[in-house]
Amino acid sequence: MKTTLPLALGIFCVAGVALAADRVAPAGKPAADAAAAPKLPARSTIDWEKMTVAQRKKYMKATVLPEMKKLYVGFDKKYKNMTCMTCHGSKAVENKYQMPNPELPKLPGATDRQGFMALAQKKPDAVKFMGTQVKPAIVALLNLQEWSPATPKGFACYGCHTTAEGAPAAAPAAPKAAGGGW
Ligand code: HEC
Ligand code: HEC
């Protein structure tokens, strides 16, 4: 597991970058903002791990939501009314804002390389947006470490999304890995 997991995600990252490179300025989009390269938020200096839930909530409200909303609206205007629930789900309060959120679209399991490639083909723009904007932005805003083969405990897509049930390559160990902050 220790070898296959990083491999699958590593390859997926490469795919994300390749997708990013070939579509910097989408052709048929008239919106002025859409053509400009999105500006990702600067890395904050907070110590997320040490913050209380109350402090986290405040920071989410004052900084994370407004910054992330800018990016989401740049991707698709339908997010102009983005709220905490867009990420945390309709049961955000009951669930005490725990992530990942099972209401978000399910992703392939961490070892399901083919599943990720298929997803990237089916939804290239969304996957590119998630991988090149959403993930790095939340990592910067929370001052976390991003997942990489060298930082296997880092923040990944699974910090927000859960996996599809019965993802073929997800070994019995996968749920544990997902719960560990992937
Ligand atoms: C762009 C997605 C996104 C949005 C929007 C968002 N959050 Fe979060 N939030 C996260 C992620 C991701 C985490 C978990 C970070 C981690 O791995 O520890 C989190 C964690 C939290 C936590 C900490 C939970 C705990 O157990 O410590 C609280 C509280 C929280 N969010 C509240 C809010 C509130 C309130 C809003 C709206 C003002 C909001 N969030 C908007 C992504 C988001
Ligand atoms: C900070 C939390 C967060 C992270 C990290 C994240 N996502 Fe998402 N993702 C979301 C939210 C929020 C949506 C929008 C859900 C909606 O529209 O209701 C979403 C939507 C999606 C969609 C569906 C898009 C569509 O239009 O159908 C895909 C596919 C996706 N994410 C893939 C990924 C992948 C792959 C990664 C890792 C590279 C990732 N996400 C990382 C929060 C996140």
C-alpha cells in the first residue's frame, strides 16, 4: 500500500498539471475575469492544528469562504451564492464541520489510477480547477502541507471528498488512509 498509493496520486498530479498547461485561457469564454490567470491566495501564517474550533470557524468565515468563493466564481458563476455548506454539506452544523464531506461528488479510490484518468477525461475543467486552484488554495489558506509522495500525510482531494463505494483498487486499508488526512 505504501508504494501504490503515492504512485497513483503522483501520476494523477502529473495529469492535472498537463491538463492545466494546455488550457490556460479558455477560448469561447467572454467573461473578462475568466481569461486572466487566477490569483491564488498567499500562504497564511496561521497554525491550523493549534486553533480551537471557535477560532477555526471565525477564520473560515473571515478568510476561507471569501477567498475560495472568488476562485469558485471565477470557475463558474453558479457559485456566486457559495456558503459554508458548499464545502461542508447540508448537515454542516450537525456534523460539526467535519471533513471530508460525503455529500460532495465521490472520487475514485486513492489507488484507482484508471478511475482518476477517466474522471480527468470526463470533467477536464472541473478536475483542473480542483487540482490547480481549490486544493493549493485551501492548503495555502490553512497553512497546511500539500500531499506529495514525499509528504504522504499532506492534504489531498480526500481532505474534502470521500471515495466512491466499491472503488475497485481500494484495498481494505484505503478507508484508514483516507481518514488519516488524505
Ligand atoms: C472551500 C471549502 C470550504 C468552505 C467554503 C468552508 N470550509 Fe470549513 N473547512 C474546510 C476544510 C477542507 C476543513 C478541514 C481542514 C482540515 O483538514 O483540518 C474545514 C474545517 C472547518 C472547521 C474545523 C472543524 C474541526 O473539527 O476542527 C470549521 C469549524 C469550519 N471549517 C467552519 C466553516 C464555516 C463556518 C464556513 C463558512 C463561513 C466554512 N467552514 C467554509 C473547507 C471549507
Ligand atoms: C477544499 C475542498 C475541496 C478539495 C480539496 C477538492 N474539492 Fe473537488 N469539490 C469541492 C466542492 C465544494 C465542489 C463543488 C460541489 C458543488 O458544486 O456542489 C467540488 C466538486 C468537484 C467535482 C465535480 C465538479 C462538477 O462540476 O461536476 C469533481 C470532479 C472534483 N471536485 C474533483 C476533485 C479532485 C480530483 C480534487 C483533488 C485534486 C478535489 N476535487 C479537491 C471541494 C473540494
